[in-house]
Amino acid sequence: MTFNIGSQQGNINNVAGDQTIHGGQHGEFTAATDPRAMLGLLRSELDRLGLPPNVARQVNGEVASISAEIGSPSPDRTTVAQRLVQIVRLVTTAGAVVSAGGALAGVLSSFAGWLGPLGDSVLHAIAR
């Protein structure tokens, strides 16, 4: 059985079979909606990873491209999505974990929300 699930927000459980929850389920969803603010958070989280110099250089190039797009009068969201996916690939290849509960994944998820349906590619990259 295959499920193709797009963007989701809130408390969502995708399970195969039965699920029982005792005591309720609670969650909090917060997301930055200003792409410039998200970019600042992205830079901070990437800096915290301590990536090898060659990977950091490539990641910084992708971030610079995103910054240029966001600074333009009408940002090309497809380009931003592609750059974010490339950042996830580079970071993952370098051995860093982009986990669903981590701060980096949170920033990337916020960007995915800003991108709308184009953000699905970013979410899929995080989930791999």
C-alpha cells in the first residue's frame, strides 16, 4: 500500500493499522512567515552544524542564491525550493542529521509552508 501525502500541519499521525492514544494528543505549530526572517534562522542553524569547509562553501552558495531570490521584487519560489532541497542533500551527505524534530527541519518546514505546493519537494527531502 502506498500513501502520497502532501503538506500537513498540526497533530497528524500516519499509521498503518490501529492506533490508540491515551491521555490526549497536544502540539504546537509555529512558523515564521517572513522569508527574510526564515533565511536568518536558516543561516543560524546551518552555522551550528559545523560543516566541513568544502560543504559549508557549497551550502553558503545555495543560501546566497536564496537570499538573492528573496530580495528580488518577485522571488522565483521554484528556485528557492530547488536550493533548499540541495541544502538538505549537502547537509545530509556531510553526515548531519535533518530530523523531523530538529531546529533545521523546522526552519525548512517553515520555508516549505511559504513556498506552498512547491514546498512539498523540501518536505520530501527532509523525510528521506
